[in-house]
Amino acid sequence: MNQNSTDKSRFRLNCAGAMLDLSAQPAIMGIVNLTPDSFFDGGAYGAEAQESTLESALESAMKMVRARAEIIDVGGESTRPGAEPVSAEEEMRRTIPFIELLRRHSDVLISIDTWKSEVAETALRAGANIVNDISGFTFDPVMPEACARHRAGVVLMHTPAKPDTLRWSYNTGAEAEEVMSRVTGFLRRSVALAREHGIEAIVVDPGLGFGKTVEENYRLLARLDELYALGCPVLAGASRKSFLGQAIRKPGEEVPPPSERLNATISANTIALLHGADILRVHDVQAAADARAVVMAMRRAMDNG
């Protein structure tokens, strides 16, 4: 399916009373990780809900808003492969004071990056609008009910396992050819579960970097628009991930660390936009906004041609 033929007029999502309008242009989701161990920015704000930490995180979030982020995604538990799990109580201790602070300073949409229903509900009561569930409603059976109760927007992602048991890759050889059918089948079930609970504001995420081979990630990136068959907007989260480092690695050298993957991220974000991404989840909002502006200028020129 060509993304330009997709009717996006219906992609206006009511997320706990706030509107996310994806009909005119893609949105940018800026990442604020309040964790000590995230793969790129772990420890950037510390994991303590102290005034200095909260103010630093708020300054970063407001900078993202000024750079034209429509959503701020707040995380209190690292989801990188092999990350140690944290309790719901610890996750809330890290995130809820910040969500309350950000809500007092801005009407930007706030997303809570969690798979735990207890964390999601507390965050929604604190002012969040969206629940970004990496498990696509498969880790916590209470999550759909919690999201429905607050009429939250949801991002449903594909992953084959929890972060603490996740490997970089699960499939090789002939099985790798079926990555799109595996991801689509998983997300179709997640979307159906959400709709059974009356949830209407649904975004799907193929889970780039979560248990896929390098080649699978690039296949998914090139075929994002096929996910429109699910009837939902599509999120792409490629920012600074390992499969980008693999592509830019020089012969005989180590894979560049996340700090050296910005240019590759901009390229991946541009590819994602050209293949139909409706939301970009990024660490570098200004760079993503510039990529979006260039793609939108091209589309306007084509429409006027």
C-alpha cells in the first residue's frame, strides 16, 4: 500500500481528552528517559525524583516542545535488551513527579512508556494522555482495561520477549523473510484486544530493534506502509539504535556507539517518513523536525505539480 493513497483524515485521535492530529503531518515524540541505564541517555537526569533532577528534565522536555515535538514520552524503566526490570513502585517514583511538573508547565501530549497497568493508571491520573506499551498489551492483562477507563491513547508495539530476556535477534535464514507477517499478526491481535475494550485512539509500532536481525529492521523500515492494513497510524522508533550503528560501521572497526549515530538516525527517520510513518519517536527533536519539514516540502511540491 502506498502511503500517499492512504486516507489519513481519520487519524485524529482523542487521547484522554487531548487531540493528536496526524491528518496534516506526522508528529514527533521526544524521549525523556528518567532511568540510569537506558542505552543512549541513561542517567542524563538521574533516577531520583529530586527538585534539581526534575528541573533538568523539565528544561529538556520544554526544549523539545519548542523544537516542535507534539508528544513527550516519559520512561522510568529501560527497555534495552538485557535491562534489569524495576518494580512498579520504583517506576512511578521516577516518572510521576515529572509528569505532574510537565503538565503544570505545558499542554503538550504526554506519553508514559510502560507495560505495567499500575504505572499507566497513575500516570494518566497525573496528566498523561497516552500509554506506550512495548508489549502490545501482552505483558499485563489488566492494561487494556486501565487504558480504556481513562480513554487514553495507546501505542501498541511488537516485541517477542520482556527486556530482561530479550536478545538482539531471534530469527535467521528463511524465517527472517517472514518478519512483516510476524509483526503484522502480533499487532493485529493487539489492536483487536484494544478495540474489544472500547479503545479508539490506537497507534501501532513494529518495534524496530526489539528482537530482530539487522536485516529485519531494515525490511520493516522499508515496508512500514503495509501496517496501514491494520487501520491505525504507525510509529517508527529508530533513534540511535544498534542496527543503524551496524550500517555505518567502518571495516575493521567497532560499531559506533549511540552518541555517534545521529546522522544515521536522521537518514532512518527520513526513510520512515517517506514510507508512511505518522509518528517519529526520537532523542533529537530538532533534527527530526527538520527532516519532517523537508519531506513535507517535497510532498507539497508534488501536490502542486
